[in-house]
Amino acid sequence: MLFTPAEGYLHIETLKEEEANGNFAWAKPSGDLTVVKVVVGGPKTGNYISGDNLVVISTMIQEFEFKKNKYKICPSTAVIGQVREG
């Protein structure tokens, strides 16, 4: 089943900090921020594409289930930055 988020939302999956580019770790513990991977970006914005690693406000992540499939989404306004190889 394919889920396409509405404009302004991203379909995401959460990552362990160590998995984001192999060596990403917080300087101090943060309960408010987490690293996620974009599964499906917003259909019209095009700002973030599938596979991008983003830092988001974790309290804005929502999860729902439809026909035994679980999906995680967050609004694009929850994104505070992108982590990528330079």
C-alpha cells in the first residue's frame, strides 16, 4: 500500500542517531529533536525527497495505522535542518 502525504507533510521513518550518515550523534541528549529519513516527500513542495535525512522536532511526529500498515508523518514545519554528506 502506498501512502502519499498531503501538502506540508512528510512520510518519514525514524532512525537511530548512529545510522544517519554513519556517525551522527548529539553533543548532549535531546528529547526534543530526532533524525528521520524521508520515505515520501510533499507532493508539491519538492524540498525534501525520499532518502533525505532530516532533523525534526520529535514531539510533532504522528503515527497512524491503516489496514495493519503503520505510517509516521510530520509537518514540514517540524524540520529544523538536513543532515547530508558534504
